[in-house]
Amino acid sequence: MSRARIRLAIAVLASALAIGTLPAAAHAAPAPHSTSTTAGRYHQQAGTMRQIPLQGAVNVRDLGGYRTWTGGRVREGLVYRSDALGKLTPADIAALSGLGLTKVVDFRVPLELRYDGADRLPAGITPTSRPVSDLGLYATLLTAISSGDPATQEQMLGGGRAEAYMRDIYRTFVTSPENRAQFAATLREIADGRQGPLLYHCTSGKDRTGWMSYVLLRALAVPEAGATGDYLASNTFRAAYDAQVRAGLKQSGRMQNPDLLIPLQEVRQDYLDAATAQMDADYGGFYGYLTDGLGLDLRTLAKLQDKLVR
């Protein structure tokens, strides 16, 4: 990357990230029938999302295609987000091969790997384990479900406890030095001009992966509505599969009220808000989180912009 392009990208990023919001003059014209609600913004962005259809994973997407408020567009074929890849079929693995992946980053903790299995990947790719804490959520779920006791399950997950658990997890994306280090390392790799197409994932591809994607898109100057829409889209891509899981637990007798799992299966605006509010409290906003929290300098942010935005 030339020095001139670095200086230009730094100037653009410093302005965008310091402002923290899309300047009024740069707002795109609203889509027909769009509203000011989150749902309306999501539908406006929905056509941008590029799902990679697989049989053994339901939330695999190319992060490219989003417009930035600077007038650019996020390049396709460079960064992918997904749920766990341990149940891929041979046809799925062949499809992944066609993406030209050179690196897969796995945010799951060891317990998740033990129960769900390692990724099944194209030949020549070994996943990089980069665990981001789930505050013991996976272990809590296993305990609740294996108990088979409705009262125990209600006590563990009901009464707003599941939602509170999720908000706590999202706050640790900001407060935990270990979690911040994992996200930062991934962003640095994505920014590296020598790094080929990269995919990162967790178990469901919605929380740790969702936060990583939200941060990356905002760092690329994608308007917050677009980054939020990408985050919330996991509900659409996962809905049918998650409903099947709940139905199976009820039919097997392991859960009398599997709807207790819905707050854990879904992504929600207030979960994301918990993380961004923590970000504002600890770092004064998104720019502070990138630079002080994640330790990314402006040169790295400019390299992200130069590599991923056209």
C-alpha cells in the first residue's frame, strides 16, 4: 500500500471513527417502505447479505457487499463468518474449498470442542483455536438440559436469567483483556495484506462471531445500521434449525418447556446494546475501543480499509 493511500485511509478513518456515527449528509436515501426502526433498517440491508448454503452449517456468510458511508463497498470473498463446522458433509467441504480459504479461526472454548467436535475443513487447513469466553454458558446449558427437571431448568434459565446471562457475556467482549486480545489478533490478521481469505466462527455463529463482525464492519465505516443488520440476521438464518432443536428436546422428554432456550438461541438488540454501552463507559466510544481496548493503531485500521473496501 502506498504512503499516499495510507495517509488518505488514516484521514478517512480518523474522521469516521472519531465521529462515531454516520454524518447526516452521508445517509443513504431510505429504501421504499423502510422505517426508522431496527427491523426496518435490517430489511433495508437484507439484500446485501451473501449466505453460503451448506447442509452441516446454517449461518455461513460472506461479509462483503456492504456499502460504507465513505462511498465504498466491502470486498467480497475475503472474510467469512459462520457457525461451527464440525458437521459438514463432503459436499460442504467441497463448497468451502471453492472459497479459497487460507485460515479458519475458532472462537469456541475447549468444552464446546469436546462436545461438538473439531471443524471439518478442506485439506491443508488447520483451524486456529482462539477461544473467547462464554462465561460458562455452554456448561450451564448442558447441566440444565441433562437434568431433565423442569423446575431446575426454570430456576436456571427462566425469569429473565437467560437474558441477563447473555448481556453479561456481551459485556465481557469489552471488559475481558483475554477476549479483547482474541478479537484484536483476528483483526490484525484480516488487515494483513499477505493473508488470504479468512473465516472465523463460534458454535452458533451469532454472539462472539456476531460481535467480531459488528466491530469489523464498523471499522470499515459501514453505517451502524448495516453492521447491526448483519448481527441481527442470525435470527433469520438460524430460526428453522433452532426450532428443530427445541422440538427435539421436547419430544425426547429432556425439556418440558424448551422455549426457555429462545433467549440463548437468539441475538437481540439489547444484547448488542449491553456491549456498546460497556464500550462507551470504558473507552468513550467505538474509536476508543478499537485503539485503547483492542490496541489497534491507525496504520492497521488503514490497512483494513485499503484491503477490504473498494
